[in-house]
Amino acid sequence: MSTATASSPSSSPSAPPERAGRRLHWRARFAFLALVWGFSFLFMKVGTRGFAPFQVTLGRLLFGTAVLAVAMAVKRERLPRGARTWGHLAVAGFLLNALPFSLFAYAELTIPSTLAGICNATSPLWGMALSLVALSEDRPTRVRVAGLGLGFLGVLTVLGAWQGFQGLDAGGTTMALLASLSYPVGWIYVRRTLAGSTESHLSLTGGQLLLATVQLAVVTPLFTEMPTSLAVGPLLAIAALGALGTGFAMLVQYGLVAEVGPTTAQMVTYFVPIIAATAGVAVLGEHLSWSTPVGAVVVLAGAALTQARRPGNSDRSTRTAREKTVRATADGSSSVPAGGPLQPAARTTDRPA
């Protein structure tokens, strides 16, 4: 969005079409994020058919880092400076990238991509539970606590608790849930350590992904063997997973948050499991029992309630968070990193994948 367009008088005859164009523009990017993050679970499943999970994650990070490196070169951005910043970015890269990406890849060896996508939707629930303990300023409300309980009831429905979790791979499901838990742990860590950084968000994210890539580059040779052949399908899936779902999606995410605000932008999270389930069934032929979609709806409803603001403060909080995000993006001081699916920008920029 150019300065000239933003400053055009509202009385101008061309103003309504321009505003409509901008709305269409951000909605197109919103749809892109939902699609690419929803399909990420399909890409991981296909990738593990030709490569070990650690290799899938390493490839994902390599392609994602390459995209951010190009973006940094185009914008003439430098990597962050200071040993302290790099130390915090190493932890952030582990919690928001290396660990959850690897856990999801290993989980999909034994569970459907549809279930992995639904497990990913529990991140706001974990975040709510952790914030009650770790963030003293994040006071709970009855609605949010009710949302937490409703969300975990949905998880039990997805897993078929009343049937004794029959037919469920406990190891794979546990890894997927731990992956979703890793995101809010990382968000809280970043909020406490990097929120005051003067580095640009692109610089911080580039450093974060670079360090996560280094971590996987060290670990992968220790636990895997070089593949004897390169399967084209899995390799293309990993390339799409990294370049689109990790690298380019992060760039789109920041622009979206800056334009429409974190509250609207984070709504993309609720579309991801729907697309993941649709892709898994339509493309991979995965089977869904009735409890999976029903439980997923309950999970999403609970997650939405956990994001509810106090009555009377919602609009003001949203406007304040958006203004801070826009100012941070404009002057290059935003400290919001990105992991996988959209991270709660409103909570860690004052705060997100």
C-alpha cells in the first residue's frame, strides 16, 4: 500500500474502488496464508515418503531461509548484531522452528495429516493455559477460561476418548500436541527477551531461521543416513513446504498484520485445520470419522473464545496493537518473529509462527 494511496482524500471519486481493492488485496493474502499453511501438513506427509523426518525439516528450513535471504538482500537488511540477541534467537529458532517442525514431521509417520493439522489448532489453547502462569499481565476472564475448557473437550472428542483412544497412535499424536505446545512456549520466551530489540523484524526472522537451520544441519547427520535416491515428489513437497509455507508465508504474514491488525490476521489460524483436513481427505485419501470434524469445530470454538478481550476494551486494544504494529513495521523496529502458523502478534509485539 503506497503512501499516495493511503493519503488520498476520502472524497475523491476513486477512493471507494481503491479501498475495495485494498480489501481484496489483503483478503487474497489472507487466503494464501490459510491455503499454504493448511497444505503444509500434506507437504510434510508427502515429504516423509521419500526422506527421514529430520531431513524433511532441514530441507524446509533451507528453502525457507533462502527465501528470507533473498528478501534481506533486496531490502539491504543485515543480520542482527550482538551475542545476546543471537543467543535469544537460537532459543527462539529451536522452540518456534526446529523443534515443532521436527515433531510434526515425525508425528506424520504414524498419524494422518488431518489429525496433525487439528492438533496444530490447539496452540491458542496451550498459549492461554501458559499465559495464566507465565504472563501476570494477561488476566483471564470467565469467557476465556470457558474457551480453554471447551477447547480441550474438543481435543478429547477428536481423539475419541470415550472409546479409550482406540485406533489412535499415541506416540504420533503426543508428538503433534507437543509441537503445538512448543509454539506458545516460544512466543512467551520471545516476548520476554526480544520485545525491546531495535533490529527489524526481517532481520530477526532471518537470523532465527538461519540458526534453526544450523541446529538441524548438526543433528540430521547424526540420526539419519543419506538417501540413496532423490524422489521427485517428496523433494518438490519439501521445497513448497519451505519456500512457500515457511519463507514466503512469513513475509506475507508481516504485511498482513501491519495492514489489517493482529486480531484480524490471526483469524487465519482457524482456517488452517479445515484446509488441512480437506487436503488430507481429497488428495491423500485419508479417512475421517465423525468425531474428527466435530471435535475440530469444538477446538476452534474454544480457541476463538480464548482470544476474546474484556468487554469494552476489545476495539481499543485492537486499535492500539495495530497502531504499534504499523509503527514498528514502518520504522523497522518490529520484534515479532515467526514460527509456523500465525502467532498472536498482539501479545508479543507489545507478541506468532
